[in-house]
Amino acid sequence: MSSSDEPDAARPGWENFAERPVPEVHGATTAPEAELAGVLQRRHEELAAARGASASAATRVHATLFELAMLIGTLEQQVSRAGEPREAVDEKLRHRELKNVKDRMLDVLRGAGVEVRDPKGLTADEVLDWADPVHWLQSPEFDAEVVAETNEYAVFHDGAVVRFAQVVMGAPAPAPAPAPAPAPAPALKPEPEPEAPPEPDLQVKPDPGTEMPPPGQTPAPTDT
């Protein structure tokens, strides 16, 4: 049965709908040109803020470099003094002065979010993501693969590596190859049995002047 055949009582009437207030529109509708201008203005403000942040970061970097330059000059003085005769400068004082300059330089770098790390003694798994092996050493003194020497330290900025360390890795010495099995001794040849000496000839040889009888005849007696 089609919907046209349903009685009018089953159809909703105006009393079934609730009346809602129409939202008020303040001002005229924003024109597309004005909306686009607003988007461009906000974009311009975001770019200006990004430029300001970059400029501030560059200023901090410059300040860090200038302070490091001053400390490098101080370090140069200390290095020059290290070349003087030992009698002129006490060894402990010289070491303390150099360490003080080194610590101040590291503090300046840490203040700028820069960290210097020495990987010496760490295992290969610990430095896998921030060290490049440039050489390998195999020695019985190493129980595992570790950093034996550091050629260049690693540099981190805000926790991320920006310069890989250059290291010499140490590794256990390879196990010695098993000794080859000894070759079997050559079989000795049996010594030849000594030849038996010839049997003596027991036949009586006649005198050269005596004639031998023909075979089967008895020799004639001789006069004595």
C-alpha cells in the first residue's frame, strides 16, 4: 500500500515540530577578499615570530662564539706558559690553570645546549649511534668490542648528535687456529736378510800333471 493511501492521522502535523530561535548574525557576511586578507595577515605574523626566534638564536650563538674566542685567547696564554722552563712555573699550578680554562669553555658550551662527549671505554652497542670507528685493534686485553682510543669527541646539541666521534675500537684477539695433526711417520722398509756365505768346495782337485779318468772309471793306482 502506498503512502498516499495512509490516513491523515498517521502523518505528522505542525504540532509535532518544536520551534527553535534563529541565530542572530552580527554584521554583514565576511567577504572572501577580507577573509583571505585575514589569513595572509596571520601567516605574516607567524613568519615574523619565526624570524624573531631565529634572530634570537643567532644572537645567542654569536654571544657563545665571542665568549669562546675570549677563552681560547686565555688558553693560548696558558699554552705559551707551558713551554717555559719548569723552574719558572710550578707543574701543579700550570695544570690547574689549564683545567680552569677548559672547564669554563665547557660551561659556555653547555649553556648554549652543546655537549662534548668522550666515548672511550664504552662498548660498541653504547656508541653505535654517535661514533664512527676509523680503526680496529685486536688484543687479548679486550674482553669485548669497546672504544680503545678517541681521536675526535662527539658533539651534541639539545641532546641530538651533530658531530660523530672518531674512535679506534678494540676487540678480543681471535682464537689461535688449531695446530695441524702431525703427519704419520713413513713406514720403515724391512732390512734385507744377509746372504749366506757360499759353501766350501769339498772336491779334491787333482794335480795339474795327473790325468782324470773318464767318468765311470776308477783311476789307476799310482806307484808310491
